[in-house]
Amino acid sequence: MQFGWYVNDWANAAFSATVLTVFLGPYLTTVAKEAADAAGNVHPLGLSIRAGSFFPYTVSFSVLLSVAVMLLTGTVADRTGRHKELMCGFAYVGSLATMGMFLLDGDRYLLGGALLVVANISYATSVALSYAYLPGLASPDERDKVSSTGWAYGYAGGGLLLIANLVLFQGHDAFGLDSGTAVRICLASAGLWWALFTVVPMLRLPSRAGVAPSRAAEGPAAAGDGEPAGGSLRELARTLRGMRKHPLTLLYLAAFLCYNDGIQTVVSQASLYGSEELGMDQTSLVTAVLLVQVVAIGGALLLGRIAHRYGAKRTILGSLVGWAVTVALGYFMPAHQPAWFYALACMIGLVLGGSQALSRSLFSHLIPPGREAEYFSFYKVSDRGTSWMGPLVFGLAYQLTGSYRSAIISLLVFFVIGFAVLLKVPVRRAIEAVGNPVPERL
């Protein structure tokens, strides 16, 4: 069962690495510019926006929609016990939309935007549902290891396909392809990879995630199976009210929201910082992305082993110190020195996978039994739906100072505040408060 869950991370990470991180942003921007008017604007839904802003606006729009879809789907999954069917269903919708990106030639920017919205919502929802399996996959003391291994599988799968796609893109002339066709093949390959490997979790995972059906049936999540969608909406409202009964879980979510916003902003803005402030060329930037993917595999496994000895909370706190040091070193990094930039990428990779994997496993202890999908949907909202804070601080710092170095160092505030809030969370008491067994090491 664990192997099927690991392969699910292996499958969906291709979308994140190949599509969102590397290829789609620049290519969809080029397609939008082909459709732009003389002023450089495109007009989706009658709105006039700069062609260069179409991709980030579309991503933001998809994130806002994914919040509602994740919350409703998580509630439906816990009520019906059909976690696997919903998880794989969204995975296949997302993979088909991603494969459809092969059609993005000429000036079809609206098609690209629509496919991106569908794929990104499907990806977020499928991943949130997969997280719900963690409490049922391992005992409390094994959960950090299982979560870290899953994260390592994700980086390995995403990195392997990304390497193959970069070989294709860099050598497209030798394959008789123009650059645009090569990019479209790379985008479609991520959808095909996602679809093929989703077969494994579809065959290996049980229908219901988290606790056993008999336990889930004792809670309110199972109290209305078979009711119409209106029942799920009412259940979602009850969940929102019920979360106030678990303030320590909410305190942990607040800490995660803060430091993870810093993590996501460092990852998303590293290429911009590298190109604009450090003078890195495209080859250096791509090499750094690959280094992050590869080193993150070892980082996730290493921090998982450390957590087994010292506990997840202490290890996460240590990783946040590592993030703060990384950001500080990035501020002082000399320009036009690729070797130093690669070293920074390795440092990011070392703490990236482990900090996120252990955050996931620690949160799994803080969820009331039978509510896994609902609570992990809220967890993913804090992961994706609030990631505007870091970019906003980054952008404001640059606007006020005109320096990307000032922008990158401004992100320290997220790690400092996140560290302070997490330090205040009494994890043992929080686990006991939701009625879960307490692991030996915290």
C-alpha cells in the first residue's frame, strides 16, 4: 500500500517540475505575445492585460478556484469514503488537460489558459486527497519516514522526466524539431507520465484513506453517506465551525502558513533573482533547477532519519534555521559566479524536501480521525491559496529599494515568525486534543 502512495508522488511531480516550474510559463507568455495587439495587450474575457502578465494571472485564478474545489471535494471524500476514486479521477482530468497542451501553437493563448486552470485545479485537489492517506499508511512513529520517502519519490520522478525533457529541448535541432514543438512535446509528456503512473496507486491503494471505515463511521464525516451535494456543503460548514474546537491544530496551521509561504517564494523567485541580480544565463538557471530536484531527494530522506531520532518538530525547526541561513547567504552571494549559485541551489534542495515532508507528517497527527481529506484540504489551502504574501513582500521590497538583494533578504521575516509560532505549539497536547495516539518522538 505504501508503494502505491509513493508512486502517486512520482506520477504527479512531473506536472509540477516540467510544466509549472520550467516550460509552461515562458512558452505560454510567448503564445500570448503572438496574440497581443499593437500595445502588447491581450483581451481574455474582455479584460485588457499585458501579455507578459497572462501566465501569472492565470495561475492566481486557478489557485483561487482550487481552494473551493479542494474544500468541497475533501468533504465529499470523507463522507463517502471514495478517496481513491476522486483522487485518481482528478489526476486523469489533470493529465488529459496537460497532454492537451501539445495543441498550444500559434496564438492559442486562451486555450493554454483554460488547460492550465483545469490542470492546476486537478493537480491541487488530487494531491490534497493523496495526503489524506498518510495517517492510515503508517503507525505514528513511522509516519515521518513514510512521508519523507514519498517526497523523495516525487523529486526523483519529477527530476527524471525533467532531465529527459531538457535533453530533448536542448537538442531539438538534432531531433529535427523547432523549439516550440519541442516545448509542446515536453508539456504533453508530463501529462502522459502522470496518467501512466497513476495506474499504480489506482490498483494498490484502498478506496478510503486515513482511518479504517469502522472508525470513520463513528464520526460525523460518515453520518450522512449518500446524501446529496447539499449535505456536503452543510458538512463543510460544520467542519469550518468545528475546527475552532482544535485551536492548537489551527496554531500549527498558522505556523506552517507563514514559513511555507517563505519557502514557496524562495523557490518561485530564485530564477528571477538568479537572472536579474546574479546575472545567471538560462543554462545556469536550468542546471540549478535540476540540482534542487536531485539534492532534494537526499534531503528529504536525511531529514526523515533525523526526525526519527530527534522528532519532527525539532527537525522542522532546524530546517527553518537552515532556510534562514540560505536566504542570508543568497543576499551576500557574488554575481556572475555560477558555482556559488549552484551551491545555493544545493542548500535549497537539502532543506526543501525534508521541511515539507515532515510538515505533512506532523500535521497528520493533528487531524481528528475520519476527517483526513477535509483537514488536508485546508492544509493545501495554506500551501497554495495564501502564497501571495511572500511574493507581495518580495515585490514591495524591490519596489521600495530597487534591489533584488533587499527583496530576497526580506523573506527572512517568514522563517523567523514561522519558527517562533511553531516553537509555541505544544504538539503532544495538540495530538491528545484530537484523540490520536502520541508518537514516541515529537
